[in-house]
Amino acid sequence: MNKVIIAGNLGRDPELKSSQSGMTICRFSLATSEKKKNGEQEVQWHRIVFFDKRAEVIGQYVKKGHKLLVEGKLQYGQYEKNGNTIYTTDIIGHNFEFLTSKKEAGNLDQGYTQGIDQNQDQVDDSDIPF
């Protein structure tokens, strides 16, 4: 079984792109932290990728600093750069849950809550994966 569940904060605004076939791709980094025995916080950064409707919803409502729970699978890859092999680990998202409330989001970005209120009628409940 290949299953990952993490919760953390976005390190930057999600990046939306479209593939040649028209599929929406959303990429972002998610920071998780763990308190060590010596009291220091250790932060880990995770590369997250979502596709299609879920990617569109995340791209529309999630911003840097927002908290998100992500469920997905690990995917390993590699590519060549300047003659060196670069290895990657991504989490391919299947589901997510907003962990930032409207009030908290308003403090982070006023556009977040206004966007939800203005676009409420445009998003069908069946489009949202939670």
C-alpha cells in the first residue's frame, strides 16, 4: 500500500498549469514540523501535486500560509540537470481538507474569504472532494 496523510502549511501560493491535453495541474510545497527532544522545531518540506478538479479548487481557494491536510501517494522520479541526476519525491494528492478557517484565512489574505463568498454559487457540492 502506498498512502500518505500529512497536514501542514503552504510555503507559497499554489502554481496552476495546464497540460497539453488540457488537464489542470496544481503544485505547491507543504511544510510540516516536529518538535525534537531538545525543544527545537524541525521543519520538513513536501512537494505536492494535484490534478483536474481538485487542482482547480486548491488553486482558487488556498494561499501561502493556509493549513491543508493532504491524502495521497508517494511518487519518486529523477531528471538530469547539468550532467547530474536529480532525484525527486512528490506526494500525488488524491484528497484534501481545508484546515484554515475563513476567519484565519481572512487574517492571512482578505481575498480568500471574499473569493469564497463571491464564488459560492459557482462551485457545485459534487465538485468539492470532501
